[in-house]
Amino acid sequence: MQNKTKLMLGGALATAISMGAIGDANAGPMGKMAMEKCYGINAAYKNDCQSPGHSCAGQDSKARDPQAFVAVPAGLCAKIDGGSTKKKG
């Protein structure tokens, strides 16, 4: 019974390691993923930028503000309903 447990744990560990390697392959230079600004998708108080009416990240009380952005992995913004890589309004 111990051999089966060791084999299962070894397989799980190998899978986890290989999935980590796949994730790193999608990252940009120096292991950092390329990010882009995505406007119009923020939740209230979850923006990453200054917008009209406030000067700091996390202060936008309006959800889905077309002038507030959230940083997302490059290419994801176009797939989000209402997301735009350009400011609106």
C-alpha cells in the first residue's frame, strides 16, 4: 500500500512541477508576464490608476468606469465584456 501512495504522490508532484514550467513558458522576459491597461472593467474601489475625481489607485467608487483601468495580462482585455485598451469618454 505504501508503494501506491508514493507513486501517486510522485505523479502529483511531477504534474505540479510541469504545470509550473508551462506557466513560466508563457511569461515574458525575466519571467514576468506582459500586462496591459484595460479600461471599463474595474470593480468599485479596485482600479489601478488615477481617474477624474481622485488621484490614487483604489479610490474609484464607480464600477466599470470607462476612464479607470485595471492591469491584466496582455490580450485578455479584448476578451472581457466592456473592456477596452483605450480610455472612453
